[in-house]
Amino acid sequence: MEFKTVFKIPQEKSSAGILTFSFLLAIISSSKFKLTDFFIALISYFLFLLTFDYLFKNASNPLKINYMLVLFLDALPVFLAFLLVGTKVILGLLPSLVCIGLYFNYSLKRKGRSTKAIVIGSSIIAGFYYYFSSIFGVLTLERILIGFMFFVYNAAQVLYIESKLSFRYVNPAYPLAIFLTSFVVIIFLPFYFILPLIEPLIKLSANILKNAKISKYEDINSLGVKEFARYVLFIFILSSVVLYSELLYK
């Protein structure tokens, strides 16, 4: 097993971004945590980050010795977190574990690059918010709903990009339909949690009215940069709202 082929920053920078956002959002939504818990989460973050590409691209052969060794390595800090923090870590991993199971199903059928598989693969990383959050503290209703907003936004965002590609056949109504489920959180959270949802709602609604397809590399690259900036904006507004909520009810 060559070190360089396994441990590297994901080729798709969006994957690194989503994982980083899930880690930072978990920190921001946790009012306090132990330093030891932070370092365990940090080790997991770096291992997930550096091995994601290898695991993602070789998921059609999960029984290979090298593949199982990398999985075992990634599992070590999870096991340590389980020993120190408790069973809530397993509960925090459930969303990602479900997505991992679904992704393996598509990979074994040689459909790992299909639209559904790409959405599920991205959801694995977004789901790590719950894992990190479980290490940093109790998974309260607010944290669960914050994670749900992030999880749903991520899935809708990936589908939105797929709907813009000329070689994909994704109905532009799908990302909007998925995203609308995130508005359920407003029933349980303060009204100002609607703020992060406004810009994505406008964008996804406009995509139905005018779904301009693109195929050129330059256009796809430009779309990726633009959507990453929107991702940063969403995380910034959501994080600001979370911090405001914590200060308000402290």
C-alpha cells in the first residue's frame, strides 16, 4: 500500500469543504467541550479527509486487504471516542453509516458515479456533523435540527449542480422538493433560523423557471466556484444564527 495513493486531499475540493464545514459547524453549535474530545474529533477529521478519495474511488472492492486496513485506521479514533464519550458516538454515526451502506450498494453494482450515488456519497460527509457533534456534547434537539438543515442543504446543492449539467437528466424540481423539507425545523426552532434558507430557496426556485444546461469545462468549473461561495455563505449565516441563539439563551 503506497502512502501517496491513500493519504491525500480529495481531488474534488467540494468534498474537503463539506467535511470541514461539518466539523466547524459541530464546534460552533457546541457551547463547551473537553480538549481531549476536540483532539479525538480532530484526528477523525484529518483521517476522513485524507482517506476519503481512496475509500470513495475503491468502494467497488471493499474486501481488498488495503481497503479494510484503511477502514480500520479510520475506525480507531471512532472506537476511542466510543470508549471516552459513550454510545452517543454510535448514534451520531448512524446517518453516515446508513449512507455508506447505500453507497456500497451502488458501487458494487458499478453505479458509483450515478447521480444518486454522488448525492449519497456527499451525504456521508455531511452526516459526519452528527458524529463530531456527539463527541463535543449531547445531541440536543437543536443540534439534530441544525444538522438536518445542513444535511438537506447539502443534498439539494449536489442535486442542483447535477441538474445544471447537460449530460445528466435531473429534474430541477427535485433539489427544490428536497430542500423544502428543511423548513420543518422552523416549527421547533426560533423564527430567525429561516434566514439561512432564504437564498437557497430563491436559487432553487429560479432554477425551475430557467434551467440553463452547461457542458463546457470552463462553465462547469465556474459553476463549482460560484456554488462553493454560496455554500460558504450558507454556513456563515447558519453559524451566525446558531451563535446568536446560544448567546440569547445562555
